[in-house]
Amino acid sequence: MSTPDTTPGGAAPEPTPRPWSERLDTGRFDGKTVIVTGAGSGIGRATASRVAREGGRVIAVDVSEQRLAELAAAHPDADVTTVTADITDDAGIARIVDAAGEVIDALANVAGIMDDMTPIGDVTDAVWERVFAINVTGTMKLSRAVIPAMLAQGGGSIVNVASEASLRGSAAGVAYTASKHAVTGITKSTAFMYANNGIRVNAVAPGPTITNIEATFASPLGAQRVQAAMAILPTPVQADALAASITFLLSDDGVNVSGAILPSDGAWSAT
């Protein structure tokens, strides 16, 4: 009788997880106009790319014109309209809505920034105000701007990107954590208010994801506490794994889901 291989400590080795690969649902967004913010990089770019490759008309928004040009060049056969805009600026919001036109089927509020991991005793007004301006006010402004079109057409889908920091206090500093808790509040309130109007509103809470956003530590206490909590982090994933969760909720596949905060975090929130 054969015996199973074991590690030197006598325990059976961990099985290797099967790799995941993106599988497109061709035509899932046919005839749909979808606004995606933060589309120049990271999760926003992966989301815009997936919607475009699944047949959608993408209004790709970012503060970087160069990154948007690279996105468009990577999808020469897709319907991608780029808008360089700051989502905290009313004129920028107006340009985004104008580019989309009268029908706006879906909005992915992906744009956001990290804080510097400072606790409340160390956080500066500048960090607090900048994080809230982009993560909360920008999300509110663009969501508010698309609601009239969605009401007029009888429905739509909004997906906000929250964070593991919207579910716990140990993932970031006070500014980012509070801002992402606010995003979940916006999500739930909007889902409730427009539940009878065919407008679905959900949020995805990412765990560790490989993007161009890097954590900085401006406080010794923040570094000590957050880095200790990071000992239980799951393995970071590529941004296209988050795009899979976001596009599910954006699409008609999420028809009966509204007001949900979907952890897409490799079971971190269950730890």
C-alpha cells in the first residue's frame, strides 16, 4: 500500500490551486453603454477592457490622457470613447455624461486613491480631504449625474468599488477606511431609494490586487498595526479577477442583486 507524500513536518503538502483564466461572455454587453472611471490602469482598465471585449460601448474615464490613449490603442476594434476628466470637478462630470449620451446603461465607479495609513491621531486635513474628495464625493457626483438617464430609460446598474477596508478597520488608515465605509453607505442608500425604478446598485470589496497603487506609511503606529494585520493577507490577484466580479454585477447576469457588498478578496473577509 502506498502512503501519501508528506512534508518534513509530517503534514500533507498543500494542493496547488487550479489556475483561473478569464473566459469572455461574448455579447454580454451588446448595445450597452457603460461608463468606467479609473479606466487608465489597474482594476478600472481591466473592467473597461472586459466590457469592451464583451461588446459594450465604453466611456473610459481617467485623469491621465496618456493611459486612456494606451487603453484605446489596445482595443482598436472596440467601441471605446475616452474622456480625460477629474470626477471631483463638475465640468468633468458634465463631459463624461455628454460623451455617454442619452442612454447610460451602467456605471462602474472604480477611480480611487489610498491614504498614507495614518490613524486618527496623525491624519492631516490634506490627506483626509483628498481621499474623501475622490473616493466619496467623486463617486457621489457621477452617480448623481447618471440617475436621470437611468430613471428615464427605466433602469440601469451602478457598481461602486469599495474595499476590504469597508468591512474592517485593519486594512488601511482612518481616511481610506472611513471613505470606503462611506462608499458602502452610498451603495445601500441608493439601492434602497431606487429599488422600484429598475436601478440596481452594488459594490465590490477587493482584497489584495496587483495594481499601480502602493501603500505608504506616514505613521509608525499605522505601520506597526496595519503591517501586523497584513500577516493574514491572501495572495494578491491580477486586476482581471476583480473585473470578473464587477462586470457580473454591471451586467444583466446580476438581475436580482442590489444593495450587496460583494467581497472579492480570496476569503480575507471570512478570516
